[in-house]
Amino acid sequence: MESRTASCYCGQLRIEVQGRTLGAGICHCLACQRRTGSVFAALAGYAAPWKIEGAATEFVRTGDQGASFRFRFCPVCGSQVFHTEEGNDAFVMVAVGAFADPDFPPPQDSVYECRRHAWVQLPEGITRYDKDPD
């Protein structure tokens, strides 16, 4: 079975995921822009189980649809590595950049297009949503 490891900048916090990605996407919402310090968040979903090594600082945020998400950051370097939905341990969302793999597959979805910076160019054929489709 295929596995991938994502880590923070300093390497203290790591997550190893198993199997193929459930999908990759980009979120342009203002919360993700502030959380990442970038103009969007690039995320990839993986089914359980996964293995975490190292310590994490956690932050819980309630999304627009009412679901709460627990974000895990490295307390040493501050990198955000992954997050889960509260009460749903069936999958984890990992920051694509934490894999440090320039060959990582492109995203299939782009959400909160209403907040996308006009100069951001996305792959052709990507599914676009004005807001959160859920």
C-alpha cells in the first residue's frame, strides 16, 4: 500500500498517511488565507488510519456550514500540517505543501472562488464552486 509522509518545516511534527488520496482541492476562503498566510490553502484528503509523530498545537474553527475543524500546527516552527473534522475521524486533510513534493497531483476542486485572487491561475478542467458546496 502506498504511503506518504508530510511534515512541518522543522520536521518535529509529521503525519504518515496510507493509500491513495481521496482527492485534492484548493480553498480560497478568507479563513484559509489567514490561516496559511497565502492566497489559498491546498489540501489533500486521506482515509484513516494515519500515524502522527511529534507534538502539535491545536486550533478549532467552525466553518460556514457549522462543522468544526481541528487544525494541527507545529509548536516549534508554526507550520500547519493537517486538520480533521470534529466527530469525523474517517479522514484527514493534509496541507499539500507539507509533502514537499513538486510532483504531487493537481487539485480537482476549487472552493470559495468568490474569494479567489484574480491573478491566481488554476488547472483547466478543475471543478469550481463559488462557495462551499456542502
